[in-house]
Amino acid sequence: MYIPPSTAASPLVVWLNGQRLPREQLPFPDGEVAAAIQTGSLCEQPGLINTARGWRCVRCGNDDRRLFASFPCARCGADCAYCRKCLVMGRISTCTRLVHVTMPLPSEPHEAPLSWDGELSAAQAEAAQAVRQAVLDRSELLVWAVCGAGKTEMLFPAIAAALEEGWRVGLATPRVDVVRELAPRFRQAFPRVSLAVWHGGSDERGRIASLVLSTTHQLLRAYRAFDVMIVDEVDAFPYSVEPMLEYAVSQARKERSSLIYLTATPSRAWQRDIARGKRNAVVIPARYHGHPLPVPVLEWCGNWRKQLERGRLPENVLAWVRHRLEQRKQAFLFVPHIDELEAVTRLLQRVNPRIVGVHAEAPDRAEHVQAFRDGRVPLLVTTTILERGVTVPNIDVAVLGAEDRIFTESALVQIAGRVGRHAAFPDGDVRFFHHGKTNEMVRARRHILRMNEEARKRGLLRR
């Protein structure tokens, strides 16, 4: 970050700028912190405040009485209430003092920051211009673009425009896998721009840069940090069901800032708002390469859970897997839950020992996913943790137990969206194996068919 000599600030202020942290977490002498508060460079506020409803956590916005507890506090000598909602990021209690910088520090404007020589399709260019205008106007916009439409590339012109203004850009997503996937792409596109990656395992979390890629959870560290706030996969769990993360986004933005939402599967409420003109949105129904979205095939496989208990897989599921192995075509096989994943993986490893399974708690998840990307794993058994964010050029996808309630319309559309993303391999097989059709399965298929039809009407598909 560039700071002109006339406005040079102390190392404490520079280090903390853009963050709001408990005072005890600051790696500076308490006397220095106290002096900065005294001079007005820093602002101090309580971590918990008492409202008519009870306690409210200033860091995460939690005011659910069930998510507060108390403990005998060694620091203040009293029984302190504390917030259990954001405890994983350090305890916020009655005597906690949160500290943030009061003076905005200028960022260095970047000249021609974008080093990307790709070409946008007509639909992408239209969306990119809408995003750029929303950023410059500091307004709100939803980009509804199908899986594989090239949403990341659509952002490049708007981010470049913001960086040229000296604005700070934050891009947040609920899934750490997506952050890891995006980081090398942004480093390549903006090689001369300072970039920080925030997630639970990152050494860079909390470091403010001109461009920050973050999980939505890590935004709880930020305070009035970003002139441009982009939320990718806004429909994804846990952001879609967790008000704390929406609060984190609102606190991370500057009061005058733009807010850009990205999604391939907006909620039905948002779809209604778009149709009624209540939400500013741009809709991209086609992929960048102009080929239609692969349409899922719904295939009955019987009572697969009972067969699994007997140490078997349905014959048509096993045949589907064997065919992929014979073709040497990589594939995802999604299953509903971890215990089922482990059982399915063991059975498939008898067919090919290189098949592996991954789930959210798997310690070697990142290594297995990378091996899959590198082509060293022929088939990856996974839960919905990988329904988005992992891109492999030539792939087929199946879901075992697509009738399970965890496979919502949104999840199934995202899973289908893993297939046919690369221009050289625009087709592929999407198979929903089930023990009974559900409304969510039918809606997901209709969603994809509707997008293909819209793309045809707008002349976005290749003849």
C-alpha cells in the first residue's frame, strides 16, 4: 500500500487498516495502542453491546440468546458473557474491546493493471460492461450466468477500472475450494497488483491488499475495507442460510461502495424479483463457447442404500463407472453423506484402486483434488462440497441418490455444470441415479432446458 509522506501513519495504523480486531490480538505494545486511541487514529468499541433483545456481538452481528454463554473471566475478574457464534475466530466477550482505524489510508492507483489477452464473447462483454458501470456508479448488481459462462473473466474489466481509480477490491465466496481455484487465475491476470488470499489455512488472512480473495467467513476480520465488494456463488451454503455472513459482507464494505453478486442459481425469490424488475440484474444464459448446457438424464437405480448395506452397488451405477474407466474419461460421482461416500469409495477401489473419495472433513482433501486436476485420479467420489469451484476440462458426472434432500435444484444444477465447460470438450454425460424422482430433480432439469432455450432465442448458441 502506498502512503504519501504527508499522510504517513504509524506501523500500527498501517497494519490494522481495513480490519477490526480485539485489542489483545494486536501485535503492538499496549501503550502504543492506547496512544493511537488517544490521538484518534484508532477507534475502540465494545465487543458485545446490550440491546432490548439482549446481547449483540459487534463482530458477527449475532443476537440469538441461545448462542451466548458466560465464563469466569481472568482479565476483568467477573463473569463475562461471550458470543459462541464466531468463537472459532477468537472469543468476543463483555470486556473485549474491538479496535479499528478511523482514517482511510490511500491506495496506489494502478496503471493498466490487467494483463489478460483473452477475448470475451458478445454476451460476456455485455455483462462485463454492466458490472463495470455498477462498480463506477458504486451501485448493486446481480450477475446471473450459467455454470461455465466465464463469470470470472467478466469481472476483469470492472476490477481493472476500480484498481485504476486506486480502489480496493474484495471478492468473497463461501467455499475455500473456490478461493484456491481463483487465486492463481487472478495472480496471472493482475500480476503487478498486490493480492492477498484469506481462508482458514492462509498465512495472508487479514493482510489488506489492493485485491483480496476471501472466504465469506474471513470477512469478519474486515471493517470498511473495500470500495468494491463482489460475492461469488451467493446461493451457496453456508452463505445462503447464514445471516452472519451477510453481516460480514456489509461490515467489510465501505459506506460508499459497489456490491456485485454472482450466481448460476439464484433463489426463486431473487428470480421473481428479477422478473418483476425489483432487482438490477444481467442474465447470461449461455456458456462462453456457445454450446448448450448438457442436460441431465434421470435414471432409476433401485434401493441403492439397501444394496450398499449388503456391500454392493446398483448394476447400472457400476456399469456407468466402468464405462468411464474404459474410456479413460475422468468423472465425479456425488453421494449424499460421508458414511455413504466411504462405503462407495471402498467398493469402487476394488474396481480401480486409484479412485478416491473426498469430503469436507477429509485431511487430504486438497491433495486428492489436485491429483484429480492433474489426471492422476480417474474418478473422484465426493459430497456436495465439490458441487462448484473445481474445473476439469473433459469430465462426466453422476449423482448416486439424487432423491436425497441435500440435492436441491441449485445443487443439482451446479453439479451438472461441472460438465462441458471447456471449448474443446463442450459435451458430456450427466446422470442422476435415483430411487424415485423428486421435484428438485425435475426443476433442475427444467432450469437447464430453460437456459438453453433462452440462449437459442437470443442467438447465443452455435448453429
